[in-house]
Amino acid sequence: MRAIIPVAGVGTRLRPHTYTLPKVLLNVAGKPILGHILDALQRQNIDEATIVVGYMGDLVEEYVRSHYSMDVEFVEQEERLGLGHSIWIARKTFTPNEPLLIILGDTIFDVDLSLAVNSLHSTLGVKIVEDPRRFGVVEAVGNYITKLIEKPENPTSHLALVGLYFIQNPALLTTCLEEMMESNLRNRGEYQLTDALQMMIDRGEKFTTFPVEGWYDCGKPETMLDTNRYLLDNHPLNRTFPCSVVIPPVFIAPTAKVENSIIGPYATVAEGATVCDSVVRDSIISDGAIVTSSLLEQSIIGNNAVVRGKFSRLNVGDSSEIDRS
């Protein structure tokens, strides 16, 4: 089985961090977002993947090649024409008669993927949400999906698609996507995957749903910190340092340095980072960053940034320097 992971988005809501890194390489709980996704696939013994790249795709490929031994192909999406388009341009990398797993690259899931890959039918991950207008919405009769609607103004269901799609019939999916491209069938200016899936349903393909309660968005600074808290709660890794206090759960990388500081709870201190004479809680200190004489809470400090000073709430991009002394 092959997984398709679209990661071509720019990540404008996470600027300034995404000026220098693609969103999927931002650090959450000690690892890039994409790393958490690939780890989940490997736990399910899925070791073939196609990653659809765009913005700073060379950095994505460099990270995957240097950290994973999976069979991975990279396809560039030169134009951002929607999720359906990203799957269509990846069509030559997957086999039409073998099941396919599509998993969005900007969200971390805590779900038993066997619920999907062991299904007899195509199946979509769903969750009940309060406001479904921002999502693809599912209507179902019994166990089977009857209708998919992309971001409806007046939703008739609170069952939202969360970015996990298991396709038993990739050949039919490819045919439907091809017809969309030929007829220029767009929704909000893009080729929507939900429209192709609806075409499959209309042609007799059976779709069911499976529940995804653990669904953690990394699209905005506040949701990244939410996800960081969740991952640390479930996978804490604690260390001790002389003259410092570590309050779990935290992640402190093996190459990080902590001196005369209080770290945690819910703090990530990534590889090569240094925290000295500071209090850091509910924050992410990224690779190579330096934090001194500071009190930080609900902050994200980018790679190689330097922060000195007083109690703050910061969202500092890569290679920046802030001195509040």
C-alpha cells in the first residue's frame, strides 16, 4: 500500500516561521510535523509514500531522505490548484489496482489506521465538529456515505472530513480526477478531492466512515501549541540538568543545553537549542535557538533565533534576534 501526502502549501498563517521553512518541517514535540506522520505510517507497516511538494520542496526531500529509509517518491505541484489536483499529478506513482491511503500533511492524527486499511470498502476519516462550514461535510445513510459537500454555507451534517482517505479503487479515482481536469470542474477555483470522491459514489463505489477523535491541527501558532501539549502528554521525554528544574511533560533534545532554568510543563527544546537563566513553559524552542534571561509562555521561537530579556509572549521567526534586557 502506498500513502500520498500532499505538503505543497505555503503556510501563510504560520508566518514568520514559514518564510524560511515549509510548514510540515516546523517542530512540534521534538520532531517536524511530517516526521510524526511518517512515524505513524511506519507503525502501520506502510513503507511506500508519495509526497507532493511545492513551497521549499527541496528542504522537505532533504529531511525525509536523511531521516527515513522508506520508499518515497517526490512530485512537485507547480501550481496550487487544490487537493484533487495534487492527487492527480501523483497518479503515476501509485498502482491503480492496489489500495491507496491519502493523508494530509499539515495535521497530526492519533488514530488506529488499521480501522481504515482493513476496511472492505473505501472509507473516510471523520469527526463531529461544532462548525462544519470550514470542512468537507459527510452525509450518510446507515453505514454508507451518500453525499460529500465541500465547505457548505448551510451544512446539513456536523460530520466533517479530517484529511484521512482510504481508497480501495484508485483506478476509478484516477478516472474521475481525469474527467475533472478535462472538463475544468473547479470549486472555489480549485479541483476538490471531495468532488472526485462524490463522482465515485455516484458511480457505485461504496464509501464508509471511521472515527478520528485524535485530530490535531498545526495550521496556526495557537493550534501548534495545542498539538505540542497533546503530544507531550502522551509521549513525554524528560531529562534532568544540574541547577535546573524540569517540570514534565517536556521534550528536551539530547543536544540541547539547559542551565539555571525552569523548563515546563509543556515545553519543547529542540536539537542544539540553549536555554539559560530562564523560565520556559507551554512553548516551542526550535533547533539552534538561544533563550537567555527570559520568561516565556505560549511562545514559538524559530530555528537559530536569539531571545534575551523579560517575561514575554513571542512568535519569533528563524534567524531573528530579540534583546529585551
